[in-house]
Amino acid sequence: MAEPTPTWKRDFPYQAAGEDEVTRREFARYLVLGAGAIAVGNVGLAAWTQLRTINTGSPRAIVALDAVPIGSTYLFDYPTGADPAILLRLHEREVVAFSQKCTHLGCVVYYQSDEDRWHCPCHEGNFDTVSGDVISGPPTRPLGRIEVEIRDDRMIWALGRPE
Amino acid sequence: MSERGRRTSSAVLIYVIVLVAFQIFLITVAAEAFLADDGGLAWSTAAVSVMMAVAAAAFLRYLRP
């Protein structure tokens, strides 16, 4: 609690330069408050990261099979509008889909048809086309797979992300 | 303040500054974990960060008003 202003100070409102100085203890207190704020921020980031990975998505139609030629890709968002994903049609009735975020630092991966692999241009990370496993580069974890299937009406459906 | 007290408070202050500097490093690690969707790394970073904040607060006891 702040101390009441003494009468003499009210009557003679002089201020010495030394009154504005921060004591060693006050300085340390500000530092500790900063450390606490950073710790709260860290916990917040961890919770946000967890919440994002918990959402595995629900089944929904992505695109008509005939709209994606064999060997080409289709970009979509899954499970939310903030999660870019990419789908590749391998053969007549075979498609794979992955999160487009590189598992290294979240850059966007794309399909390199001449090398037949997923490629991250930021740090030269490469992933296997079918499994999403790391082939080379700094990533240590595979791309986030999205389960997809082709239904009878020739629509490609995303079923969810495996946990 | 005695010479010993002054040295103690300087040492405590340096400890707190080092802890805060490490905290700033930890927030960059947490940001990387966030970008890479690595929940395990994010939570362990948060745990270390909280421990450091508590340690910094505990050091305040040794600073005389």
C-alpha cells in the first residue's frame, strides 16, 4: 500500500532528482515481474500449441476426384481454415494428403514432381511422397498425415488426422 | 549497507538478470515449438520457464528494502 504524503511535502512540493531513482530492490522487482510475464507467455504458447494439435478434424468433402489429374496436387484447409493442407493424386484411385506445414519450423511444403517428394524450401527439408517420412534436411518428424478416401460419388473426403 | 550486504545484493541482482536473460531465450524456444506443433517441447519449456520465474522471485528475499 502506498504511504500517505507527509504534510511538509504537501506544503512544500519540492522534488529532488534522487526521488526518481529506482532502488536496486525495485529494479530487481521489475525484472522478476518481467520473468513472471514471460513464464505466463510460455504457458500460454504451450496451451495454444496443445489445443491446435488436439483438433483432429471431422469428415468432410474436399474436392471431386476428376478435378485433380493424376500426379497433380490440390490445396485445401483442414481441419480449420488456418491449417493449410495439400492433397496428391498418385494413381487412378489413390490419393494422399498431408498438412502443408513443415514439421521443422512451419514453412509451407510443396510437391516436387521431378524428384517425387514433398519439399520445404525454407531449410531444404524433404519428405517421402506416400508416407510423409523425413528423407533429408533438418525436420525430425514426418509430415502430419490427413486420412482421405474416395467415396462412391467420386468425391475425395478428408476423414481426420491420426493422433 | 555493509560491504557484505552490498556484495550479496549485487550477486542476487546478477542472478536475477541471468535468469531473465535465460527466460528470453526460452520464449524463443517456445515460439519454435509452437511453429512446429511440438506440444511436448512447448510444455517442457513452459515448465522450466515457470521454475525460473519462481527462482527469480525467491531471490528477491535476499535483497533488503
